[in-house]
Amino acid sequence: MKYILCACIVMISIQLHAQYQIKNVTNAEIDELQTIEQVVNWIQYGQSDQVIPNIFTDEVIDKIYLNIESKSISMTYPRDEISKQSLSKIKDESTIVWYERTIFKERKNKLKPAYQIYVTIDMEKSPYEILDLFLRRGKKVEIRDHENEQL
């Protein structure tokens, strides 16, 4: 009986241990990519205090919410549970650099959107300014077809 119970616990823990895939999309040029990618990494991995000084206005995002959400993201989607990461670059005529990171949960050979971070940065300013910052969870994640979209 205790072997059956142990087997059930092991099966449940294996199912609860999720793997995640990350898809990144950006219009950043090679010289801008490292900066904007670092901003997204700071947000995802609980270092929002690095981001806050570069937020353009208080209307972009509430800084307390950003701190709480950043810590939550880093605990919910840790680096060691990411199985695959990809980066797609989109060419557009915009002078504003944007970066979209979508975290997908792997489920039975399907990907389910779990979380999304979207940032736009004005790289013309020194230091750069974060103009927009969106954090979306679950059903609020917006999956766009960047390949066929007119930007």
C-alpha cells in the first residue's frame, strides 16, 4: 500500500514540475539588442530596481506593482525550468525599440501562453527611457503573428 502511495506522489510531482519555453520578438538592431534584452531579463528575474530609474513617467507602470510582479515572475518561471528559448527579429521603420517576451507552459505537446513582458524603449535619449511596459498573465497574453503583421 505504501508503495502505491509513493508512486502516486511521484507521479503527481512529475506532472506539477512544469517546463517553459520562451519566445522573444523584437525590432532592435544588433547594437540595441543587448540593452533591451537586459531590461526584460531584469524584470523577469526579480531585479526591477535596475529598471525603475529609466521609466519615463509614473503613468508607464506603478513601481510597487512592478517590484511585486517581478519577484513573482522570477519565482514562478525560474531559469532552470526553461527548456527552450528563441529570438525573432522583425524589421520595421520605427525609431522606438520594442521587445516582447512570451513565456509558454509546455502541456501535452502543446504550448499554452502563461506570461508576457512587453517593453518599448527610446534609445535616442541618454540614458534610455522606458516608454511602455506591459506585464500580462494567462488569458490576457496577446499572441500576435509578427510575420504577417503590418508594422
